Amino acid sequence: MILIVIEFVVVLIGLAITPMLFYRFPRLPEVKSGEMVFPKVSVIIPARNEEHNLPLLLNDLNGQSFIPFEIICVDDDSSDLTAQIAEASGARVLSLHDKPDGWTGKSWACQNGADAAKGELLVFLDADVRLGHNAILRLMQAYSDCGCTISAQPFHKTEKAYEQLSMLFNFIQIAANGTALPKPLGVGLYGPVILIPKSEYNRIGGHESVKMSIVEDMALGHRLKENGLSYLLFIGDKELSFRMYGDGLKALLQGWLKNMAAGAAKTTPSVRCVFTRTICEPT
């Protein structure tokens, strides 16, 4: 009986604290008036069998108010038309084969793209990201304001009924990362959209330093903190969005089980308590 009462109290405390987890939704700043000079930007898109998503993203990039210095599509041993589509859109294509042991595919693709990039700023974009006309410029505005790495969790668009399930996991990820707290925690970066100065990327060892991590975005954030480098996290809107797991419910479950398992391991105990019905024992 005592345990039931304790669990009930923990649930009530969790419900009371939950609004704090979504206290605010930090959006990318709007573009300021007047001409601004930005460093050269290299956009890097790691892509494996993305023939359906890639044309949409590349079309968005070609229609930006701020045109990147270069767009690099890293074809990670695709079996479809990913490379041909990227070339037809004017992107620079790097075709990778025979991934070395000890690397995850995405980290391997990102590291190769970064090594080939000539820009001072690197913008990593997942192929399923969608960009409004000013999306890149707003990322640049955020970087200009803070002078540090910028990462954003895109706004989640859905088309099929089962995709609504993923919205819950997106909220959990935002809460677990502490982005929406009154004082953000910043457990790690958001993989779909990362802007990072190349000098800082090289300083932390790039994706090679997290090559064995399943959730490389969380690990990159940890590497930045280890090296005394700051970063800011944002939540996307209709100008920075994505559609996740349009291939089916199985893909959704596999993707979120991977992210939640790895993310939970790095979430601070105080935040994790809100999502559990157990009492946190002191360490």
C-alpha cells in the first residue's frame, strides 16, 4: 500500500513538473534588416537510398535567399538513384563504398563530406529536412548572434495516421534534451540540422571522434562540452521541418527505439524522473 501511495505521489509530481519541460520553444531568429556578410557555408547531406527525399531538399536549397557556397551530397553506398539525382541538381557528389570497421554509416558519410568541404561553416542536413525560403539565412542569423554551433530539431510534418505516433517521441526528445526548460540543459545536438564552424569541428575530432556512437548527434554535443565549446539548440517551425518515417510503422519503431535507448542513457536523472514511475535513488 505504501508503495502504491509513493508511486501515485511520483506521478503527481511528474505531471506538475511536465509544464516546465515545455516552458518555451526557442525558435530560430528572424532575419534582421540590412545586408550582412557571412562566412562561406558548405552544406553536407549524408544520403543512403534517398532518391525520394533528396530532390525535395535540393530544390529547397537551390531556392534559398542565402545560397550556400557549395552543396555536398555524400552517397553512402546507395542502391538507388541517389547519386544521379544529386548530380542532376548541381550538387557535388561523393560516392562512398567499403565503410571501414568501427564506423556507423552516417558518421562515415559526414566525416568524408566535412573533409572535402571548403567552407568556413559546415551545415549538416538530413535528406528528409525541408527548408523554407529563409531557413539557411535564419541559421546564419542565429550563428551571427551567438558565434557558436547551432542545432535545430525540425518541425514534424505528418501525412499518414501512424506518423502521428512519432510526434510524441519528438516531444520526449525535446524534453529529455532540456531544450524547452527555463534554463536549457543541452544534453546533445539534434542530428537533422547542425551548423558548426569547421575549426571547431576539427578541434573536437569531427565525426571520427564519435564514429562508434549510434546516436552521433548526442555524442557530438558531449564532445563540444568536453572541449569548452558552447552550442545553442532551437525548435523548427514551418520553415524548418521534416517528415519522419514515411516508409511505414516498422521504420518508425526501429528508429525511435534506437534514439530513445541511446538518449535515455545520456539524459540527466532529474529530467529522466519525469518520464518514469520509479523513485530516483541517490548515487
